Amino acid sequence: MRVFLQAFVFAILFGAASIPAYAAEDKTLADGSVLPFPPTASASVAGPTLQESKHVRRVEPNRLPPDAPNILIVLLDDVGFGLPDTFGGEIATPNLTRLANEGISYNTFHTTSICSPTRAALLTGRNHQRVGSGTIAERALDWDGYTGVIPKSAATVAEVLRDYGYETAAFGKWHNTPATETTAMGPFERWPTGYGFDYFYGSWPARLHNMSRGSLRTPIPSSRRMIRNII
């Protein structure tokens, strides 16, 4: 396999005395050291009466610089490192070469030799068995490291970028949801949209095409920057 990489509260207020501590907590966590970011504090001021109160719509901070790049991650199954001519192979891949020339290429990516574990490792930045993906989704068992469930304790790159304001989408083969959870009955927490992607268009398992019944399409908003994860 070859990876090419180009250049995420709830509060109960017990009277007015708790508001300063809540605001202070916002400031200490707003540096991104803990995700998701804390909620933006209210800009409104509540007085003894409605006439003495001031309502101001809070403004969510823009956490992305104006020159924040679009991010494209491509994972290709069953492709040897030396196949595309971008990296010295014999198959002409001019678009990949163009992306490589404009971005950054890495040659020490850890591949697990099968698709679901490699994809889970790429999405989370962790060893595949640490995120329950020791084998492909259909072969998942109730052994630690092999459940086929990426735990919520391991944030995906899509969740992190979405918290910063990116618009996220995944296209292609997903293959990282337990086979028993891929029907219209759900549950839906482990679908791509439960792992940080606003939009998904693709198929659950392997060996499907875009016209098969296993394909899924979900809505996408259009207000933020985009990360596309083509798998």
C-alpha cells in the first residue's frame, strides 16, 4: 500500500457565582491542548429585568488562519510502492505526480498489509491494534485489538480538523465499521459521519462499486474548508 499526503459541553450553571470560573476555563482550554474546544461564552448580559438585559449573539472564533491549506489524503489498497512512475515505477500517474510536486511525500508509512487496519492506523495515527482494528471488519472478534471498533478515545484526523473549522468528507471504500452495524437500522455512531466526516460517499466493504446497494451517501454542509479522505 502507498500513502500520499498533500500540503474536534455541556455546562450547568448554579447561579451567577459559577460564571467567572466557566469563563476562565474557556480561556485555559482555548489553546487547542484539549479537544473539542470549549463552548464560546455568551456575550449577553442578564439584568434583573428584561429591560435591563442586553442580548448579543455570540460569535464563534475562527481558528483557521486565512492561508489554511486544503488537505487531501489518499490511501490506495493493494498497490506496491514502486508501481506509479511518481516514485520510479512503470505506471503513468501524471495527476499523482502533480500532487507530489506541490506537496510532501513520505516513504516510512507503516502499512499493515491489509486494508481496514491500515486505514484505521492512518486515520488515528496509532497502531492498528491499539484502535481495535487488528484485522478487516468482517473478521472482527471479541479479542482486545480485534473488535473492529475504533474507540472514541482515539480521535481521527477528520475529528481534529473539523474542530478547527475544516469541512470534512470521505470518498471510496470505508471498511472500518463492524459488518453488523452497516444496515439502515444502525447504530450510526461508527459510520464515517460518526468519526468526524461531515459527508461520506462510498461503500462499506470491499469488492463493491459505486452502483452497488452497499453504497452510501450522506449530506454535506458548505460553510467550512474541506478535507477529502479518498480511501
